[in-house]
Amino acid sequence: MLCPCRDAYLVNDSKTAAFIFKGPYSNWKKVINKELDPIRGLIRGMFIVEGDSKIILDQVKAAQELVNTASKIPVDFEK
């Protein structure tokens, strides 16, 4: 079931976010191509979290849905 978008806004300063999920381009490419689960990548040290990583670990299903949605967007990755 799809939920309607209720709000959208520009975040001017990412440092005010509860967390920042960081990793190399090559790992993000694997996530978007569904070759790597972002939570497994985090646990394996392929990504790092600045801030409250508990939020992500408590919301695994939401993280997976974000990847599912992002992977539907056509992308030509740099080599």
C-alpha cells in the first residue's frame, strides 16, 4: 500500500539531521543496484553513521523501502 506524500521541504544544513549515513560511491552504487543491503553494509563497516545509528537500526524496514524506491529511478552510474 502506498502512502501519500504529506510534506516535502528543502533541508539547508544536513548537520542538523539526526544522523548522516556515509559511504563510498562504489558502495552506494551496490545499494541502489540491490547488490548490498545498507544495514548489512553498515554492520560490515562499508558505511558509517554520524549521529544516532540506533534510529536506523530501529527502522530497518523503512531503510529497505527507501532503497526499493530509489532503485526504481533510472540511473547511469559513472564508471
